[in-house]
Amino acid sequence: MRGPRRWRLAHPIAALLQSRSLRADVRDALDGGVGIYHTTWLIQSDLAQPPGDRLAGELVDWCRARLSRMRRPYGLDHVTLTVALLGQDDRQLANQAYPVFRPGDFYDEDSAEALVRATLLEWARERLFEAGRADRISAVLFSWGDLARELLPSDS
């Protein structure tokens, strides 16, 4: 009987994972902004109430718009969302990194939008929205599919 066979992976993702230069390729792609979507919302200091519900809805709507343009190679449609509350001179007052989401999570009432609302409500309880403390909210959405599409060998 012969020794154990080496299983050769023909799938492009598996081949990519075997590549010795994967870390360098990933670093180059991330440094180039592949899969990274960013936006900010200014916080009005004259608001009587924290912008929680309104802003949570706007943030999720922004995510939905980005999701509609993202790549999904081999069904890889996962995204990561991080939200930060920034004060003067870009000083970070608070941040929240959420679990990995899939597109459907941004349409389900009990998922992404509920988590964002809970975060903003907690920040309001901590009085981070008080006048003069917070200037804006920053959101970064990262597409794992966009990154995979960049790193996979092209079909042509």
C-alpha cells in the first residue's frame, strides 16, 4: 500500500489559501482600500434628543446601499461593521465592532439595525451626545467578498 495521498485542491479559494504570498496580497489590498466603505454623520449640537433612532436608520440605509454594489464571489457575502463616536480633534469617545453580518441582517428588524440602535442608546445613556462632546459618528463597513474577489485569480 502506498503512503498517504496528497489531496490537491482545485478550488480557486483553496489554491489561494495555499499561496505563500497571501499575507502580502491581503495587506496590499487592504492598504489600497479594497472592500472598505467609510462615511460620517455630523452630530448637531442643538438637538433636544440624541440622534439614536434617526441615525440608526440612516446608518443601516447606508449599509444597504453599499451592500447592493459589493462583490459576492462563491457566495461570500459577509461584512463587518464598526461604528465610532468622535469628538474634537478626531478623539474617539466610543466605538463598537459588531459581529460578522450577511446582507439579510440589514433587512431583519432584530439584527443589524437593532444592534446599532442599542449602541446609540447606550452612548446616549453615557451622555456622550451632550453638546460639545461628540462631533460626528463614523462608520466603516468591510466586505469580505470584495477582498476575496480582489485576491482570487481571474477567469480570463
